Amino acid sequence: MNFIRSIYYFFRRNKKNHFKPIILITGCASGVGWALAKLLQKHKEYRVVITAREKSIPKLREGFVEDERFWILPLDVTDDSSRRSVIDQISKRWGAVNVFISNAGISYRAVVEHMSPQDEINQMNTNYIGPLELVRLILPALRNIGRGKIIAVSSVSGMLAMPTMSAYSASKHALEGAFESLWYEARPFGIDVTLIQPGFIRSNSFKNVYYTQLSDPKVSLTGDYKDFYANMTPFVEKMMELSPTNPKKVAQKILWVIKKQDPPLWVPATWDALIFYYIRRILPRRYLLPFLYFCLPKAQTWAKDVTHKRHT
């Protein structure tokens, strides 16, 4: 009987699988999204939909060739009609999305005092509310199918906040909190939920940061927070230049999650993300922030010439 069962499973494993999972990726105009699109274009076992905002679609059409299994669509993750249109188009042509990869995101460079309510809303709409709305559109079909994957590209900033990145850190903390809850809620339905946590990536993404009216380099380098901006901006750029991890390596990590059965919720994608992951768990909270503050460039001298701090 065991021999017959072994023969059965041998032929079952070697039987051709004609099913091609449908993968939807947001934010493919650059960085990790672009690298992932390039990687998945080579994997013929998937049907792939890559997206970006309307203004970036010509760039995608120059870099990729559409065919019967590779599709380019415009998508603004902050716009409800755009989100629904993409899901409807995919459903009509191919069926339900099987793997959703939320990668689109923006990052504001500003201290808390320099963020306006509209800037905060724009940050949260792009990095948190938009991705969650797409998840809500995709989940019903995944529950009916009984399997699928929801993957979000988060950040080390979802674990530990940094100065001049308050809104970005808040959006990634929110995303991580929602996905941790979603992990419990989706598990009984056979749906895997994973957060990819990159730290510093060797790319030009630092050039694409958003500034507010008060954090714009034209004015911020002369105000009370000038030391924060003057030191944090080159620090982040330097760390990205020194990083051994490029977008292609992060894309390969995402492909590993796509292929892996029952992947973990948290997947550190760079060496520094792994280090921060364990630092946060090993160091007591009382010592964690002072230690990180000490590691920041010239932090002991920030605001030294303008502070009214009282020493007792």
C-alpha cells in the first residue's frame, strides 16, 4: 500500500501545472518595484500586473514588453476609482489576484513641527490607507479560493523611528500594525501575510524624498532644526551608498516569499534590518533610545546654539 501511495505522489508531483498565479505589484516605476518587475518577467510560471502612477507609465512601457502574461496598468493607490478600476480590469481579463505585493510608497523628510496636516494625510494615504484599501478589495476572492499571499514592502522605520522621518515612520508603524492583525485574520482562510523589512538600500531613492514648506532645504538649513537636517540627510545618503544590498536583492527576497509555503510575517531584507531587529529585542527599552541617539551623527551638538534646555 505504501509503495502504491509513493507512486501516486510521484506522478502527482511531476504532473504539469497549467495554473499561472496572478501577481499584482504597486509602485514599479523605480527601486524595488522595478527590480521585482524585471525579475518576475523572467518567471513564465506567473501572470504579472505591474503598476505605477499615470505619469510613470511611459517609463514602464519603455522598460518592459507586454504579452499574454505581463501587463502594465496605471494605478494611483490613493485614489479609490483607480484602485477599483485596476482590480476590475484584472478580474475581467484573468480572474482574481492571487498574490498582492504592496510596494508603492513615499517618504517625507521633515521633523514633526514642520509637517502640515495635508502633508501627514498625503503620507498616510500613500503608505497606509491606499495599500489597506487594495487589500480589502482583494481579500474576498482570496478567501473564496482558499489560498493566496499578501505582501507589503515595509521598512526598518516600521520597527524604529528616526529624526526628520516622523510621518514616514508613523505610516510604516501603522502598516506593520495592520498587517500583524491581518496575519491572524487571514491565516484561517489559507492566506499568507508577510512584511518585507528593508533598511538602507543602495539606490537613488533618497533623491525622491518629499519636503514640506518648512523642511525644504532652501529654508530648513537656517532654522532651529538646521542641525537635524544638516546631519541626517548626508547620514542617510552615506548609509545607502555603503549598503551591500541593492533593489535586486530585495526583489529576490520577495520572490522567495512568493514561492515559500507558509512564510513568516516579518522578513528582514537587509543586514541592518536584521541587526535592528535583534537590537530592539535585546536592549531594554530604557537603554534602546539613548543608545540609538548616541549613534546618530553629532547628535550631542544638535540645536546647541539655539536651545533653551535647562540643566538641573
